[in-house]
Amino acid sequence: MRDLARLIADLGDVAVVTDPAKVQLKSRDFYWYSPVLKRQLEQVCADLVVEARGEAEVVRTLRACYRHDVPVTVRGGGSGNYGQAMPLEGGVVLDLSRMDGIVDVGLGRVRAQAGARLFRIDQACQAHSQQELRFHPSTSRMGTVGGFVAGGSSGVGSITHGALRDRGNILGARVVTMEEEPRVLELRGDAIQQVNHAYGTNGVITEVEMPLAPAYPWIDLMVGFSEFMDAVRFSDALARQDGLVKKPISPLAAPIPELYFRPLRSRIPPGSNVVLLMIAEPWLELFHDFLRSWPGTVLLERAASDPKRKALPIFELSWNHTTLHALRIDPRVTYLQVLYPPPAQVELIERMHRKFGEEVMIHAEFVRFDGQIACFGLPIVRFLSENRLDAIIEFHEENGCPIFNPHAFTLEEGGMKQVDHTHLAFKREADPQGLLNPGKMIGWDNPDYDGMSRQSYLYKSLEGFR
Amino acid sequence: MRDLARLIADLGDVAVVTDPAKVQLKSRDFYWYSPVLKRQLEQVCADLVVEARGEAEVVRTLRACYRHDVPVTVRGGGSGNYGQAMPLEGGVVLDLSRMDGIVDVGLGRVRAQAGARLFRIDQACQAHSQQELRFHPSTSRMGTVGGFVAGGSSGVGSITHGALRDRGNILGARVVTMEEEPRVLELRGDAIQQVNHAYGTNGVITEVEMPLAPAYPWIDLMVGFSEFMDAVRFSDALARQDGLVKKPISPLAAPIPELYFRPLRSRIPPGSNVVLLMIAEPWLELFHDFLRSWPGTVLLERAASDPKRKALPIFELSWNHTTLHALRIDPRVTYLQVLYPPPAQVELIERMHRKFGEEVMIHAEFVRFDGQIACFGLPIVRFLSENRLDAIIEFHEENGCPIFNPHAFTLEEGGMKQVDHTHLAFKREADPQGLLNPGKMIGWDNPDYDGMSRQSYLYKSLEGFR
């Protein structure tokens, strides 16, 4: 048995939450996006929550938890949707959302505490020098920068700058180790990859340094097309316009917009396929000239941030928010994560669209990927059965479109289906007892894991919820 | 006979230069880069030079020249190297270099008079808001923004933003027409393409609005490789690093650096192939991590603009400056302009390198081109004979590498070898008498011109210099 009383005593004046309702709330993220994760993780709950107010309290917490052999799962805004912040073995949820300071802003970079929300960082950088983060998830209002680095990958702006894993999209990370006497490390350069997208399994990120881009006045746009493939070809061509500043480029097949985009329903004619866009104001007239040669109709055009109006930003219909809007209207749908690999993305989307029609309603996001235009997919799937879902996944993979499983909570299954040896080696050094976010890194429990075997993996403590 | 006395009288207090030495000087650009142009254009000279101090004087000059049927050739810094500012039929050279005001700077854009030198615009935008032009030719110190729009195409920074012809790389242009009563037009959006890279044949650009990028502190780098193809593969891989901010990426085959880069000779070991680079300071340490996996050695690394030192900026060894340094040392060499089309650029460069060795010393420039990484070449050629040069060109074209002839002064021959009907239609409207820069647009004299016929074209007034 864990001696929580002695742990709490060791924590001294560090803020501890033990109220069961609050602890349960802070033990959850948006895992319920997936019906599979909802079933598997519903019972997951921490023993207590620690609300750290600074790096010294993080160090104190990790030292105490190490001494008492209590696992620690770090949490930011809790807007992840793969259960990455959920404490599979209970123990402590370490909530960093009070560590939300902006440390420093310079030309091209910002340094912030891990718990700073992404939109707050943007506001601070705009006020300082008309800059903003290069890209962000659609959960910018809720998500923290530490959570984004620990559990995100790409987002609104990736059409220009690529993904977090691309060199230069994270400049530095300050990390506390889980040892008898925790160390505070500043990881820079390629060393950052040791903790990037590791779900906090191998160190607690307390501060990050991120690159910035110019904060132009952005225009939100929604363009309607009667043919979905016209919307996709338009998106692909726009993605190639190196001179136009834009983010995101999100084509969505009918009937996604009319069924699920309640806030904009009056603007969406029945049968519309749409492309969601943001264009920087200096390039807006050239965008309209570009649009002229396509069979698209502007359904919405407005300043992205009009302080007098509280309209939904267009990016809150894109990326993972598309699925959220669908789930709100129809909890029976589910989704997948696909890569339509370059340079055949348009052809592959067409093949999937023809094959599945409205059963797999395509939602794509154009990004830059290894210096090329590429396309991720987050299709909304009308869920019929697990067998049928498997058949859909199989058809994608047979046609060269890898699926990143959004119905799995481990790093490996949701990612490249293989052990990340950089993450694993760093965990051996920084978390020798395996106390950080246990169960999320298969490679720690089974270094010989081979995800290509198609055997699904389930962490041992969750066997009962399979 | 032209009645120049009456023309001068009509010009009133507009500044006119008639001193023959000065007129000859202002009738020339860097045409002598090409031995062919040197032979063809050596005798070209204006009758007089007008130094306009503002748009009203441009209008007055064009009105007077129209009345007296005198051709007008516009000139900025005179740093073009295809004779684009040389008055084939004499008449007036209209020098706009006194019209050098910065009209307005905003977030993402600058408006300047046509005669403003590119580096002066950068200085003003840096002082205003840490911004700079997206890309510039290597002649940034001498070239004007109007000359760049009228006669340039891409340059230092095109690896991120593409070329001038890409939508969004010119935001607006103010143009005076050559009519009985000249009109002043503001061209915006796609209408800008009517005068972009038209050598001033169809209107006089008096003001332009250009997009801006952040002005990071840049680091100049020269990286040495013992194998040229390693330098090329490194360059191609770096070009694909979407998260690293860089400009230019210029691989140069040995013995270009050791033979021709006199200012850096002490840093260049014999046999070095080099890559010239600029990396924005916030991404420098990540660049070094990237370099670690390549067999490259840093031969030079220093701040691009140390105000205390007057060192040559690295970009003044790249693009057309490479050829300039070679010609200074060995006037017998010449050069070509090649496109190594994507996605096979690395393989095509290797094929050319193996075929010709040191006879065609490869100098490449990585750029973004239609949303893809692509590669231009400006190889230095050891000139043996015109037949041999033709054979070299033929081998390139047979292998799918188009040559943009730098030994031609017409828009068509130096470009796509076909009439640009957008340029031509605008000339019919804006210069109905064909008085602007006569002889540079083949399509005006012969709308049926077909450059694919491989028949070389020579403007009629120059027959004697063939």
C-alpha cells in the first residue's frame, strides 16, 4: 500500500487536492473522443492531485514521490484526447496549469512555463512584438504549451512550418528528472527530441522555448464546393502557393459541414463540401484572385479576431475540433487518423472517398512534411462494428495510407507502431524506477515490442477493461 | 531625325544629362557578363538621360517622348545582366534612381518608390519593425526594387518564399503608361503580372508594394565537403527542414571556391566543394545538430551584419555574384542558367557533374518552386567554342534540364522561349506606339514567334552586331 499520508507530509506547503470529485476531474482528459478509450480508461483515477506553483515545487513533488514509490502523471490543460494525461496506476496527477508565466520574448522566440496556455502566449507575443506561435492545436484556448510539446504533433500553421518533430519547432525544454535527487536539465538542439511527444513518461517539462512567426491580422474563410474533389484539388494547389501566407487548409466532405457545424449552419447550403482557411490580411486580395479560377464560393469571410464579437474562430472547426463538433451532434460517430502520403495525397483521398462515400466522411489537413506538401486525414466514421472499422483501416493500409490509431493510449500504438529508442534511453536515465506516467510507453515494459505484428497491446493494469 | 532639342524644351525643369560619357555609362548594365551580349550590345547608347525626381516628372517625360516619338528605356541601379536596361534604339534612358523614397511600412508590407535600393528598404524596415524583404538578388546593395520587379525573378530567400512570379511576392505596382496623355495605374492582385519581369517594355513602374518577412539576425556560413555530391545532398536535405529558417542554400563544386573566391581564399582548403548558407540566429544550434550527421566542415561562421566589420556578406558570393567573382579572375569563363526540375534535382545535378566535370563547374541554388523544393543552376563554364557550348546546352535539354539563356537580351529567349500574352496585351494598351524599351519583347515585333524552333532571334536594329 502507498503511504499517501507520509507523502502529503513530505510535500509540506505544496498545494494538494484530495477531494474525490476534483481528483477524478483532474484524472481525465478528452479520452472519451474514442469509444475504445472511453471503455478502457473510465475507471482511471489518481490518488491525489498536486498543483505546483513553480519548478521548486515540481522538484519537491518528484523527490517525495520517488521516496514513497508513488507514480506521477503530468497534466496541463487536459485537452489531449488519447488519455495521455490519465494516471493508469493512480498515484499523483501533477497539474502544471498554475505555472503559466511568460518568461521572455525575443525576435523569433518565446520562453514560457509549461502550464501557460497557448492563446495566452500568443497574446503576450502579439503585445510584445506582433509575433505568435508558429502553429498550435485547435485547442489553443485550453491547451498548455507543455502539454502541446509533451503530447501534440502539428496543427494550425503546420502548412508553413511542419510539425513539432521537425528540427527548429522547439528551441529548448527545461526538464526535471524522477530520481532520488531530481535534476533540472536544459535540453537544447536535438536533445529536445528525448522528451518531445513522450507524454511526460521520461521527465517533467517545466519550461519550453518555442519559435515564433509574425502575427498578421488573419482572415477566417470558409469556401464551399459542390464537388469534394474540387475542394481537395483547390486545397492542394493553395498549399503550393509559396507566396501566400495561410493556415490551416482543411477540406471537409459533405455532409460534415451541414450536419455538425451548428454555429455556422445558416451559411452552409445543403450538400456543401467546404475548405476552412485562414489567410493573412496582406495576401487576401491575391487569395481572391487565386480562388477565381476554382469553382468555389466564399461562404464566410471575417476577421479572425474581432474583439467586439465572440464568434467561433474558424480554427475551432478544424483539426481535432471537427471531431468534437461531430461527437456533440452524433455520439455514435468515431474517427481515424490517416496519412495520405505525398506526392499522391490527392489521388489517395479520391480513392478513399470513392470507396467509402459518406461512411467515411473525409476531413483532411494539409501540412508541410519533410519539405513536401502532404496531407493528414481525420475522417469522421459512421461506426457500424469493430469488424467494419478494422476493414476500413485495412483498406487504408493496403492502399499505402498509414493509420495512426486514435483509439490507443500508448505512444507506440498511436504513433509509428515501434519503440522510440531515444525516448526509452532517456527514460532509463531520467526515470529509472519507471514512475512517470506508467503504462504509456510500451517499450519500457517490453523493449522487444513489435507493433507491426498487429497484436493489440493493453497495459497490464488495464486487463480488466479490455 | 529625332528633334531632341524640342524634346528637351518640353521637359522643362526635368533634369536631363547629355554629357556623352555620362550618357554612355547610364546606357549600360552588367550585359558584359555574357560574351555574346558584350559583342551585340557594346555600341548601344541613349541620346540623353532623364533623371526623374518624382512621378509627375515621369509623366511629363513620357508625355514629351510620346509627342516626339522618342523611345524610353527605364533604368534603376543598372545591375541587371541581360541588357534589360540598355536602349537598343537610343532615345531616352529614364533613370529612376533618384526616386528612392520609402512610402510606408506596415506589418508584412512595405511601399517604396521604384528607385529605392533593396538594402535601403531592408534597413528602413528593420528600423521600423524588425522586418525585411522576403528575398533579394545578390545585387541588393546596387539594385533597386523597381528594377528587381521589372527584371529579376528570385534570389536570396527564395528557398522559403519562391519567386517574384509566385502570387503574393509582389503586392502592388504603380505604373505610368506611354500614351499621348499618360495614365497612372495602380495594379494589384494578379494584374501585377502584366508588368512583372517585363523589362519596362509595357509601362514605367514608379512605386511598388512588397511583402516582408521577419528580419532575424542572420549568420553567414560556408560549409566545406570533399565530395561535391555530399554538398548537394546536404543542401537538398537542409532545404527540406521546414522548421529551420535559412537563406540561401548554394552548393558550389570545386574548384569554384578556391579559384574565384579571393576574399575568402585563406579559409578554403584545396579541392573544397562548399555550400554557402545563411541561418537565422535562433535556429543556429539546431542547424549545427543537423550538420553533425553530414561529412561537412564549417569553414566560415560569422554574423552577417557586424557593423564594425566590412566583410563581404556571404550572399555576395551566391546567385549571379558567383559568376561575377569568376569573371574577375578569369574573363574566359562563361555561364549558363539551368533548371534541374523537381523531384529529380539531385540525380540530374549528379548526371551533369559526372558528364562534364570541371568543364561545367556546378553552382546550384535551392529554391521553393510551385510548393516543391527545386534547384536552379548557374554553372561556370570553361568556354572552348560556341559549338561546344551548344553541345553542353543540348545535353542538358536532352536530359530534361531546361536552359534559360543568359546570353540573350529578349524576354522570351532568356525566359520560357514563348510570347507572354499577358505582357503583350498590356503593352498594346499601355504603349500603343511601342516606344518603351524597344527590341526586348519579341512578341511585339513578331506575335507568331516560336522560340522552340531553336532559331536564334536578333532584334532588327542590331543585325550589324550579330
